[in-house]
Amino acid sequence: MLKRFSLLWTLVRGDARQLWFALRHPDAPGWLKLGALGIALYLLSPADLIPDVLPFIGVVDDLVLVPLAVRWLLQRLPPHIAQETLRRRG
């Protein structure tokens, strides 16, 4: 489980930082917080689209779906929040 999180973090580090900054922004919309919570629950949930017990294939759904979900949320940020978080992301 820890290995899965470290691999995901490596893949989406920049997007994850931007999402973190967006969540902490005073004008962060409620849907953003719910979406981030949904992603976290999916990662922590033992139920996956493809079970993790299958070698390699079991992790693929996490490696594909989680970055796509994070990117999807970030693309829907209000422009002023997106610009500020991109500036902070560096």
C-alpha cells in the first residue's frame, strides 16, 4: 500500500501540490473539497476496479484513474484560483 502511494506521488507531484494549494485557498469551492475527498477515499479503499492482488495490473487502475481525476479537478478550478496555485506551485 505504501509503495502504491509513493509511486503515485512521484507521478503526480506537481498536480498534487497544485491541488493542495487550491484546497487551502480561501475561495476553494465545495465541489473541489468533495472531489479531493473522493480521490483520497478511492486510494484508501480496499475495493478497486481491478484488484491489487493481480501483479502489475492491479495497480494500473490507480496509476491511471487517480492522476486523471486530479487533473480533471484542476482543469475546473476558477481562473483566479488556478493562476494563484500555478504561481505557488512554481
